[in-house]
Amino acid sequence: MKSGLIIYVVGKEPPNWDAKFELMTIKKNTKVDLVEIITDKTGHFDVFDAWRSLLTKGMKRITCMIGEFSPAGNLTLTNRELHLCG
């Protein structure tokens, strides 16, 4: 079963933040098939938009987590998960 992860980012991303690198890192560390990050830079406006995108790409199990930027500019994930599908 394909799985997807939505990261809803709280706060503004740092100017030097690389969304593509962050996607690759999160995907590797979480063992999911696809990751969607919701920020001003990534093109998703809300959780529903990212959820719909993952569904149309064949994801059956979709989880949502909250991320926030540390003072150093690193994206950290909370341990809370909300299962949206599967």
C-alpha cells in the first residue's frame, strides 16, 4: 500500500530554506512514498489541497504532521500524527 505524508508548516520559512532537499530528507527518514509540504513556497494552500494531490497520485495511507522551523532554520516535525486515509 502506497503511503503519503503531509507536513503542515507553522511559521514562515527561512529565506535560504530548500524545499526540494527537505522533501528528499523527510521521505528518506519517514519511509513514505510521497511527501507534500504546506508552506508559502511549496504551492499547497491547505491540507485538503495536499491530501487531494496525494490521493490522485495513488496514495492509500495518508498521514498529516505539523512541522515548525527552529531558530537555526531547520524544519522539525512534531510527534503528533493525524491519519487522513488508510
